[in-house]
Amino acid sequence: MAISRVKTWVAAEVLTAADLNAEFDNPID
């Protein structure tokens, strides 16, 4: 099972709905 991050967050970065949707929609093999 390979889990890859869609986005690597940086300090003080704002979390947006688009970022959350990308994470949830990312297929986990």
C-alpha cells in the first residue's frame, strides 16, 4: 500500500477547501 501526499504543507500556510478536496479525492493504492 503506497500512500503519497498530494501536498506538503509549510508553516503558517492557509488550509483551503480545494486542498482538502484534493486530499480526500486522492486515490490510495
